[in-house]
Amino acid sequence: MPTTRRSRAAKPVQYSADPYKDLDIDGEPQPTNDPREEGKDDEYQEPEKPRPSTSRRGPPKTPAQDESASDTYSTSSEEEEEEEDDDDVYDSGEQTPRVQRNARGRGRGRGGISEGTSGRRRDAAALNHSGVRVHRRHQFPPSTPRVRKRRRRGGSEDTSNSDAEGGESSALKLPNPSVKLTYRPRINQATGKRERLFTTYGINTHSLVIATGVRDRSLGVPAVPEEGSFEPSPFWQEGQDELVDLGDGMQRVERMEYCDVNSVDDAGAAAEVYMPSKDEEPIKCIIGPGAKQKLLTIQRFGIFNLKESGEHKKGYILNVGGHVISMEWAPHRPKGVQYLAISTKNSGPARSQFPEPKPMAKSIYVPDPSPSCIQIWRFPTTEDVKPGDPPSLALALCHEWGYAQHLSWCPIEKTPENEQELGLLAGVFRDGKLRIMRIVLPDDDTDGDCIFLKIVEPAFECSIKDSMCSSVAWRSDHEVVAGTATGEVAVWDLRYKFDGESVPTQLFPLHHSYITQLATCYPSFPHHILTASMDGYCRLTSLLDPFADTIVNNRSRIAPQSITWVDALQTAVSSEEGAWIKYYPLRRFYSSTMLARHGGVSSSVSSSRTHTFVLSGGTEGEAIFSNPARRMFHAKIKNYQQTWFQLEFAHSTGMFRINEGFKLEMKEPLTAMVHSTVYPEQSAISSVCWNPNDNCGGWATAGAACGLVRVEDVTIYTD
């Protein structure tokens, strides 16, 4: 009785210099009655001797074998248990023990495919004829994968394997290696400049004409806007928005006179309670170039002119007194005084050398109403609409709703009849409600004086039962969209109310967790919204059918904190993996392209309707400019980023330092790996924004957690 295959694998076998000449007889041959195996002796003829292999991978290069031998292109799972790799073939005649290998794993690594029982029938026929069993390697042409030879259809069909198999195994077809498999449709075709235009702007002629104009203005500018790179809202057409006069709604405002916290005015309220705490020490900051650095001491609501640190600079640094949460410039101000709305916490992070431990912060899912205010700062301008006289606090909007997490002015381009009217300001407050206020400056507004107004009741108030609003954006002049703490999105039409209350016209779940930021694709696609959530995804959704028309991008392990829309480029900009700033075109939102990289985690991103440049701030204290138009129109062009300034904080002294004068940096996706670390909270750039007005599009604004706000015209003038 012959020995089993397992026992044969453990026996020492003698090998000669030629592994194809030696024959080992493991036992008496077993007869077979299969008539199909008669006359198959030529299949086991001795092949030509190959050269010894010196490589550990792949079969040795041998001359072409007889294609009639079916064993040349086929193998069985049982025969692979007795086969040896190239490393087990020795040129010496020494006795070497044969090591049993994992044939199944080796078959997978070499592309072996089992053929069922056909190999055993051929083995039995060979043993019956010669009384011996031949051990030899399967040899394949170098360019042929190690798979069983495919059957041919038609008269020229190769029947060398068909008779032996008898239909017991089916042919397997491997994928063509020249075909690139991808889940992104047409992404392999979007490599040329023409295809990139089509996949970004579509095939509409009007859009392509706008695209060429945007390309000509912005492609040659590395990172900071220049004088000739501005154009207001290229996709906005006059008359496309329905102008609706919403009136003042139910707004009720009381005038307050400023008084100390210990005294009470005639209205029965102390104005100081709503303002940022004045008990904080003044901010001490070092600013200026290396040899001309100077120490500043900025009190609450203090101002520093940047011309004192450089004659070419046009801007100011403010101390708003508390942690900056959100900022937004008032639109529809093409000339004259510019107004900036700032939301702060009542007190910022402690700056003392040994701060006392703070109590545990309240959950973001729990309403937290408290006295707070929204600051409206006025910035006088020169005749050419540049920063002129020092700014001042114009208006303090006091309320009892907690600080505003997000502020948004109504962006509809319409000229107000009254120059004192700033427009509709929407805000999401810590008590979980969305409120809209009509901001009108009093008639006795004079430069240098601050007017305190207590908003008893806003013009419009919207809320969602059992949830909290977390972000807000305008869809039109009468519709607002809000994200919630539970991942839902709600849409309100301010023209309609039910029993005196605003009821959402749409309410649907979109994310699995807290929505950190929301933006609309206004004005080109006002029914499209962009959302960033704590679940790690950024999502593009159409309000026409939010359950069907929605798409997500790659998931980020560090949740994106902000997202914005660049209308001139038809693209969204957000952070990925915390440090990377990337853009996502509207028509291929699934793909991303790198713009800039922060040393910490990006906390805020902003764009403008007058140009294509993006401003971002991070926890490491850097504010960075970048231009997505370069990579948008040219895939292989160099990508640059420009650091505006860097804010540093020293715990040992409680002082700050502003570093400037950074070189233009070229950032590529494969330059270096991002290493995140922890930075002081006081130096984080928590909010950034651009001025949206036509003649002030180059005004950049950055607010820090310590309370410093920098406003500067960063436009590069050619003359």
C-alpha cells in the first residue's frame, strides 16, 4: 500500500544536480481504469533543463515548453503540497530534508488555481504506465500569469485540458491589469485643463466664459490678493433674487446708558454686566521686526495702529476684551464707514502665570443662557476706501441669550434706503435658538461714542423642539438654514408664521452628530448647502431633495470645524485631518486638493465673494492665505501659502508676541507628514473673515482667543 502524501512530505529525498532527472518511488503504482488517460505519456516527457534560479521571486526563465502538455499551464491544490519554491532546489548532490510548506498560502501568492481532480487522474495514468512519479516544477512563460489556460470557443479550441477536466471546473477570468478600477467616475479623464474646466464649471457656455475670466485674474497670483484680482460675485445676476421687505417683525429694543456694574440705570439694568469683564489684566504684546520690536500694553477696547510697526501697513489691532467666537462684516457698504460685528465670551482664557483650575465646562448639548453682547465696530475709510482714522466701538447689542456661536449678515445685494441701516443680522446663541435682528444705527450716532441697546425681543426667533441650533446661513433675503446639535438641518421662511411662531418649512436628519458649520452655495446655487459635522464628514446637499441629492467627502479623523463656499471657483473649502486645508469642487465633491497646511488644528476658514483667496486660522496661532484657483485650473502648477502673522504666548510671563515677515512657502501633498501637538488656548486664531464689499475686498480680519483682533488691508498694489 502506498504511503500517504503527508508521510511522503516528511521523508528525506535525494536530489541530484538536475531536479528533473531524479525520480522517487513512494510505493507501488495503483492501476486506473480511466480510458481517457491512455496515450498521455507525452505529457510527462522530461523538459529541457532550465538554468538555476538566483531570484527568490517568480519562476526561472526557461525556453518555451510544449504547449500540448496541459500540466504546463495548470496545477492542482494537492500537487502544490509537494512542490517546492525556488529556494528548495540545490545544485549539490547532498541530502537535504524537504520542508513542508503551507501550499495553500503559496498558491495564493503565486496565482495558483485549483483544478479539482483532473490532476489526480493524470498522476494515476502516469504511475500506471511508468511505475514512477515525476516531481517537477510547473513552468510558465515570463509574461504569462500563473493561471490555467483558458478554453477557446470555436473550431480551434484547445482540447488538451477539456478532456481531462470533464467539465468539473470552470474557467476563471482575471481582470485586465491595464484597466484602472476606481469608484470616481471620469476622474481618470479629468487630467487636462479642458476637462478640469468641464468637471468644475459644467458645459454651460456662460459659466465657461466666467471661468476663463476668473482664471485670467487669479491664476498668476500666488497667495495674497493683488489689485487687479477683484470682481464682485461673477455668478450673481441682477434681479435673480426676490426682494422682500420683512420689516422689523416683533423687534423691541431699549436704550441703555452705560454705568458701572454696581449701579443701576433708569431702565433697571447694568450695562457692564453684558460687557466683557474689565477685571482682566491688559494684554502685553511684543510686535515689530527683529531690531525694532516694541512692547504694547492694550487695555480693554484699546487700539494699536499698525503703521507704528511698519509704514507700509494699513490696519489696526483691537482688544475686544474676551474670547472671539465669531466675526462678520456688514455688507452693502461699497464706500464710507465699514462695520464689523464681533461676538465674544464675557471673559477669555486666564493669562496669569499660575491660573486657578477652572470648573468643568458645560456640555454643548445643554442650553446656557447668560448676559452677553454683540459688538459693532466702526472703521472710517479714506477717499480711496482704505483704513483711515482709528476705529471705535459704535454699538453694543446687549441680550440675555448667551454668547452668539455664529453670526451671519443677510448677503443679498441690495442698497438700503437708509444709510443708517446695516441690515439683517442672524445669530445662533447658547440658549439653542436662532434669532434675527434688524440693525439700525441711531440718528445721534457720532464717531467715538458707543451706544448701548438692549434687545428685549428680536425681529424673528426660530427654534427646534428637543434640539439646539448650532450654525446658521442665509439662503435668500427671506430664508435661513440652520444646523443643529443632533445633526439635523432646518429651513425657515421668514414670511410665514403659524400661531405667531416661525415653523421650519424643512426639517431632516443629515449628520450623525453636532453640525459645527453650515454654508450655502449662494448666489450660483442657493438651494445647495455645505455642512461640516463632528462625525468627521463634510456634506453637500440639495434642499430640493435632501434625501437623494447628497454626497459626502472623505472622512476626517479630526472633525472639521469650519467650511466655506468660493462662488467664483464653484468649490467648497474645509479642513481635513485637522491641519490640511483642502478644496472640494461642486461637480466632483468626492475628490479633494490640498491648499495649505497648519502646524496645529485649523479652527476657522473664510472666503470672499470678491476674489478667490482663502484665509484660514489654526490653534498654533497662524493666519494663512492661499489661492485655490491655481490648482483648480492647472493641476501641475506650484502651490503656495503665505503666513500673514503668528501669535505666540508664554505662560511664564503671560505675554504675547506677534511674528511677521514670513516668506512665501510652497506646499505640496508629499512634502512632510503632519505632526499635531497641543498649543496654548490664548494664542489660537479662533475666527477669520474677509470684508465682502466691493472696494474693501482685501480687508482681512483675524480674531484670537485672548481677545486680540487684527484688521488689515493686505492687498498688494502694483504701483
